[in-house]
Amino acid sequence: MNPKDIRTSSDPDLAGSYAAMQRAALSAQDLAIRTNTGIVVCVDGKEVRLTAQDLIKMREQEKTVATS
């Protein structure tokens, strides 16, 4: 795996793909919350299932940190 951050790529499409992946992840989380379903993510190389309630809690914590 290449440890170089893709956001620093000289290719604008590759550099912009990081933001696109973040938007896609947020959209998947939104859909999971709306439909009360879970999603599977990779954390430290391990598959982790997050329920809609887990996602809601994560969002609340992010809001708390952002307003601090």
C-alpha cells in the first residue's frame, strides 16, 4: 500500500477523489440512518458493523467536538 496522501497528488482527479470518497461515505451513512440499517466499515484493517444508532451517536459526538 502506498502511504502517500492522495490529496497531495499532482493529478487533480486523484487529489479530488479523497473528497469524493468522503462525500460517498457520508451519503451511505445518511441512507443507513434514514432506513435504520447498518453499514460495514474497515477500522484498523478489521471489518466493523455500525448500526444506525451507532452512526447517530457518532454524528452527535462530531457536533459536540465541532462546537467546542
